[in-house]
Amino acid sequence: MHPLAACALALAVLFLAAWVVSIPLRNVSIIDIVWGLAFVTSSVTALVSAPEIRARHVVTTLLVVVWGVRLAAYLAWRNHGKGEDFRYAAMRTRAGPSFWWTSLGRVFLVQAVAAWIVSLPVMLAASDSRADATTAFVAIGTVVWVVGFAFESIGDLQLARFKADPANKGRVLDHGLWRYTRHPNYFGDCVMWWGVFLTCVARPRGWLGIVGPALMTFLLVRVSGVALLEKSLRKRKPEYAAYVARTAAFVPRRPRRAP
């Protein structure tokens, strides 16, 4: 089966299974964990369905698997025992008895399609069986991925430690990586996917994979990441307005001086 079709089938099975599990649990928040595992699924499926496995396929797959497993494990730990996310709880209230069908379309299938699109660089690379012409882009992409992985994992660790201290309740984290960007974890996530794209771009039709990181960037900045979280933080934390005034929203930079 062609990698594009194989990944579509694998992701459909994964998200449908997650939807079925969410019904008796009455918790759609498991989609957060499935999101990371979706890319593990797509990258491994693309690898095994490639006409011929090349070293570059293995490298790209390892990058995506490491990211996906770390993200899924972190979110499983973070969300354990906290119940359903307020966004899905509100959706459940509005939809009433038909929520299980609503969640299938608006949550699980939408994210399945998004995961398939974001995985395009990996799938397109796997569909090309020609011998490696150069390792330069693979090396550059791997370095970019490492930078992004460091931002995301260190940012998540710093935030977890900050929240673990009861004295920080209601306060704003403004040190470490969070001093230079209000969302180092989202920034790192975005950079990693551009790194994955670079490992694949030198292949024929590889440039088409730019749709994947572009969509991930759009989702992180405008939809489910920065935009949604900032709206909530501005309401809940009085200090956040001053933090916004001095700190970059996404791409890191030196903080501005307070007026």
C-alpha cells in the first residue's frame, strides 16, 4: 500500500479506537495523548510501507517517534486525575445526549485529518525509493529538530516544576526559557516539525511536505495553542498583562524593559 494511503488507514483506526474508548470513560481529553501517538503511528507506518527503506527514512522516523512518545507521556502524566478538559466539558454540555457523535466529528476525525496533513513530509519521503543523493539536509534538519526538542522538553519541565510549588499559585512563570518567549514549548514543537521537513525536502516532491509544518505552525499560533491559552491566562492572572508587555509571544528574544 502507498505510504499516503497506509497512514490514512492507520490514523483512522487509531482515532476511531480512541473515540470508542472515550465514550465509557466520558473523557474526550484522552485525545491529547492520542495526538502525540498519532505521529508515532504515521511515521512508523510510512517507514514499513516504503518501497525500500533508506537510512534517511529511519532517521526521520526516529525523530518523530521520540517527539511523539515524549509528548504523549508528558500529557498523560500532566492530565492524570484531572478529569475532562474544560473545552470538551463545555462542548459536552452544549451537545447534550448527541455529544458522542459530535465528539467523533469535531474532535477525533478533525484531529485525524490534521495529523495526516502534518505527517506529509514523512509520508512523501517514504514514497521515494531512490538512493540517497545527499545527507546535508538530513543533518541540518536533525540539528533544527534538536533545538526544537530542547525548547519543548525544557520548557515543559520548567513549567511543571513551577506549578508544583504551591507558593506559585496564581503567579506567572517568567524565568528560564519563559523569560524569552511566553510559549517555549509551542515554539519548540513548531521548530521540530520544520526540522522534520528539512530532513525530507531534498527528495523529489519533498517540497510539497511544507504543508505539514505550515499547518502545525498555524494550529500552534492561531488555533489550539498560543491564541487559546493566552485568552484564558489574561483572565486568570493579573500579572500576565505586564508579562505580555515585556516578553515575546512566540519567537524568543530578549525581554523588553518595563515602561
